[in-house]
Amino acid sequence: MLTTFTVITIFGLFVLYNTVTIVSMRHSYVVERLGKFRKVLEPGIHFLVPFIDNITYKHEIREQVFDIPPQVCITQDNMQVEVDGIVYLKVTDPKKASYGIGNYRSAAVNLAQTTMRSEIGKLSLGHAFSERESLNLKIVKEIDHASAAWGMKVLRYEIKNIRPSKHIILTLEKQMEAEREKRAEITLATADKESKIRLSEGDKIEAINISEGEKQRRINIAKGRAMEIELIASATAEGVKMVAEAINQPGGDKAVKMQLLEQFIDEVGEVMNAAKITFLPTEMGNIKAAFEGIDKVTDKVR
């Protein structure tokens, strides 16, 4: 009796275990009935027909991360680089993930590798480094398009490392050193050019200032001379006017005669002192004639 009860209990528990199924939030189960797809069990409690319904596949419905192993790729400019990455995907249709492909994980990894190798081959080495974001988007687009029939969604792809070979790294270092030297020479040449331009501009401004100063100096001298001539002319005119007025005064003609005679005698004395040979004008022989000449001059002044 005990043995029969035990067997019945164990059998009942076995039937109950195969009848009641609890699916957690992170999974999705595929159920087959007599070898044919029946339905997909979503998270929660479900009841199955024992020995007829069978849970064939269990899928992780959370986002999954798969490492893409390093592989050698050839860039557009024939540079050899080793590239690896990470792909993020999620099962969206458990039925297609179960029957559309044998192993969607392996398929996603291999497809990511081939797509990455193809996209790297379209870019030069420099663009492969600078356009990693656009490269990631292109790879996601290609993988997602191909994996739509597999019941999964590729969310994103990230390139982890792009490692050129040692020979290429050495070549790039030499190229960068040459580029730095070139930039240094350009900077020095530009600085020298700017210095010469500034010096020439300074010389130009200095020459302009000197010429402007010389011009102003000459203008001032000319104005001074003009003023001097004007003052002399005014003074001369004023003197002549005063002499004429003095001549018209009583006894003025005699004063003019006396002044002219004194100037004549003084000038004759200076000439005789300076000359080695003494000479006298013929008019000096006749003093009277000299005074008569002075009278004529005085009459003309009147």
C-alpha cells in the first residue's frame, strides 16, 4: 500500500509539473504539440496537456550582448587592421528565433563580422578612425536588415578597437612627425612674414610722418618769409610815407639834401678804404654840380 501510494504521488507530481508552467519576466517559451508549433508562452502561469504539449525552446527576451572576436580587415587604401566589437540584440519573435535559424547567437556574431569587414573595406584607414560612429550605424543597419527573418532586433553595434599592424603604426608615427615639422616650418615662415610686414608698415608710417613734418616745416618757413616780406614792405611803405610827409614840412628838403650828402660821403669813404687804388668821381671836382644833382633828386621826390 505504501509503495503504491508513493508511486501514485510521484506520478501525480510529475503530471502536475508537466501541466503547470510558470514563465519568468525575462523569458519566453515555445510550445509544440505532438511535434508541431502550438503557441508562445509569455511571462506568467500556463497550463499544458501532459505528454502532448512540450516546451521546446526557451528564449531570453532581454537585451543581450555578444562580443565580436577580433578579425583582420583590409581598408580601402590597403592597410591591414585588426577590428573587434560588441553587438547588442534582442529577441522580438520567439517563433522565428526558434524556426527561422538554427542558432541566432552564432548567426548574429558571424553576420556582424562579415558586415564589419565589408564596411571597413569601403573606408581608408584615416576615415575608419574618424567615422566610427557612422560606421557603427551602417553595420547595425545591414545586420538588422538581414536578421529580420530570424526574429531578433539588432539595437546597436560598437567597435571596440581598431589596431593597425606594427609596421603601419611605425609608418604613421613617421608621417605624423613629418606633419608636425611641416606645421612648425609653416608657423615660423608665417611669423617671419608677419614680422617683415609689420616692419615695412612701420617704415612706411615713419617715412610718411617725416615727409609730413618736412612739408609742414617748409610751409611754416614759407609763411614766415611771406610775413617777413609783408612786414618789410609795410615798414618800407610806411617809411617812404613818413619821408614824403617830412619833405613837405618846412625845411624838409634841406634835411633830405643833408641826409643824401652824408650817405654819399660815407659810401665813397668805404669804397676808398677797400680799394688799393684811390679814385674819385669826376663830379667830385665840382662840388657845386654834386649839390645841384642832389637838388634835382629832391625835386623829383617832391
